[in-house]
Amino acid sequence: MKELNICIAGLGNVGSSLIESIEKNNDYINRKSSNQINIIGISAKSKKKKRNIEISKYNWFDNPVDMTLLENCDVIVELIGNEKGISYELIESALKNNKHVVTGNKALIANHGNYLFNLAEYNSLALSFEAAVAGGIPIIKTIKNNISFNKIKKISGILNGTTNYILTKMEEDNLSFEDVLQIAKDKGFTSDHEADLDIEGFDAAHKLTILSTLCFGSDLNFKQNYIDGISNIKIEDISFAKNIGYKIKLVSESSIINGEIYNFTSPKLVSFNNPLANVGDALNAINLETDHLDNLFLEGQGAGGKPTTSSVLSDLYEISQNNNFNNLGFKTKDLIKYKKFNLENIINSYYLRIMTDDRSGVLSSITNHFTDSGISVEKILQLPDNSNLNAPIPIIITTHKIQREILNNVINKIEKLSFVKEKITVLPIHDN
Ligand code: HSE
């Protein structure tokens, strides 16, 4: 039997759950991998914080970087989650001191990964990050190992558990945004510190950046993302969308279009017929289209201590079984610096909510603007509010496919019309 000595930095939800799992399952881990996992060091911001685990059994380090100097340490598990700062210092020091690294830190990888992967490759070390994307779904190893010789055409999916939970509960239980957010925090899907990143779409975009590198061999470049979060989604849009056969989901997608990279995260209308529409609660799901597979759909728990621990454990297993690590599935020297695709050129269909006065001529004036620009309207609905006759009414329009630039020009013109009372809500319709 071999031993794998690990140090864990960060004892939040995932760190604590990892210790619990190792304590509970070490015999099983042993039987399956012929390895015993020893936790030889732990570190966190506060030693006193109340936790489910008994930390006094372990060797405590006030400064996690000191653990990278332990001669018998094989792996540093970084679960602190800072975009740079101490997390970066820890990983860099680990890789310079010949320690493998397992991390769940998507923000750090998406923003600063190129140098760290280079360092890991140079020193023949693992820098593993299954826990960084989609919680417990084994998407990293699926792309890297299982379909490694497939040419991927497109990856799309729901990559953030918290926002999916919020959108699901707003729709199903008619709860307010704030109430559901608090439940998501209580359930450990997000924290005060993470919540803004989740809601504004940044967390999903961090994960998408990593996936696009694995799929297309692009260098890690968070700046290539177009990002829109869910903070402007109104309960009305959720129910209007439902009326016409769609759910609203925060969808992330990546593909190479005409040699340029298109990384896009935005709330989108997803047809009831699309499996993504049925991905509820804090679940995540990812669809891959490749030259060999029309659709490979993976769904599972995308957030929370236990599911994310499952991914950390799978990285530890991989490290215990291998000597060669192809961390990104591409050699770092082969990564390509793609140009960012211009969003104005994207062709899609759209949902629009236009708040207008309820008077004659409004509909025809709006549709004339669409006709003049060659935009084909698919559906149009006028929804008067009988309880308040003076209130603006919503006109809901769905369009056929159109270039975004043309749509933006028409929207600018319509927003200037005197009977249009607020900024028009525009949401893309997901067509896969
Ligand atoms: N806050 C994240 C989410 C957790 O809600 O998906 C894992 O990244």
C-alpha cells in the first residue's frame, strides 16, 4: 500500500466536507486505489470558527504557504478560492516545491492559469481542477480523457448552481429573488463572498473560460467572455416566457466561429423541449457537440460541499494512479490566442419585452420598425393589465434569427418612441 500525503488549505464547505469524506471512506479509498490518504496539514483563515469536523487532530498552519515546504507533502489542496492573493501564492509555491496541486478555484485559473499550468508542466506536476467546474459533474476528465480525440464543435450548459436555484424557485414557488438567494446561501451553494460573482454571471464565465480551453485549446483568457447575469431578470419575464413555452436559464456557451472564440454567458429562453429546461434547483448540465457525438449531455449537482468533494477526490485518485499529467489536455505551448468574436455579428432569435402605453397604433408602429429592418417577427403578444388601466402594458415579441447588430439598431429606434416607457428587455433564445 502506498501513501498520499495531502495538505488542505481552506476549510469552508468543501474543505470540511473533504476531511469528513476522507475520515469516513479511507478504507474504501484504500481498497480502490491501493493508497491511503493522509492529511498531514490543514490551514484556514480562522482556527476558531465552528466546524463539523474536529480540527485538533490535524497539524494546523496559520500560513498555508508553509505547508508547501513540508518534505513529505505530495499534494496541496487549495480550497481558499481567492482570485489571486494567498491562493495564487500557495499554488505557485507548491508547484515550485514539487508538490501536486488540486484546486477548485475557477476564478484563479480563468484569470491567471496560463503561467501556473506552464509551471506545472515544466515540473511534471499535476495541477488538477475537476472541482472548479460544475461541482460534482466529471466534465474535466470527460473532455480531457474520455473524448480526447473528438473534435468539439460547441459546448453549452448551465454552469452555476446558485443562479439556477434562484431562477427555478422564482418560477416554481413564486419566491422573491432575495428570499431564494438566502436559501441558496443556507444550503451552501454560495456565500456572501461569492454571491455577486454568481448572480452577475462571472462564476459561470470563469468556468466557461476553463471549458473553452479544454475544448478548443484556447489560452486561458477570461477577458474573452461576454457576460450578462440574472440580476435584471424579472418575475414577469419568467412567467411570460413560460406562457410561450420557454424557461429562463443562465446559459453559457463556447464555440469557435470563423476562427474566433465566442464565449457567451447570458440568461436565455430555453424551450421546454430542450433537456436544459428541465435542469432545476442547483443542478448544472453541460451539452457537448462533437464530430463523433451529436449530443453528449451531462447533468448533476453543480454546487455544495459533498458534490464538489467528489471532484476533489477524483483528482486525488488520478494523482495517486499516474506519473504523467496532461493537465489541460493540450501542451501549454500549443494553446492558441484566439481573437474574440464580435457579438454584434452573432445570429440568433430573441425575446423582447416592450413596455408601452395602451393605445391604438402602438403595435403597428413597432412592427413597421421590424419590417423596415428585415426582422421577421415569430410571435407577438399584447398583455393588458386590467387592474391598472393607466399602467404601461407589456408587448412580448419573439423574432426569427437576426444579426444582433440589426436588432440593436431597431431597439435603439423603438426605445425613442414616445409611447415606449422603459428600456426594452432583450433575451436571446437558445436554439440547441
Ligand atoms: N457558487 C457556485 C455555484 C459554487 O453556485 O455554482 C460552485 O462553483
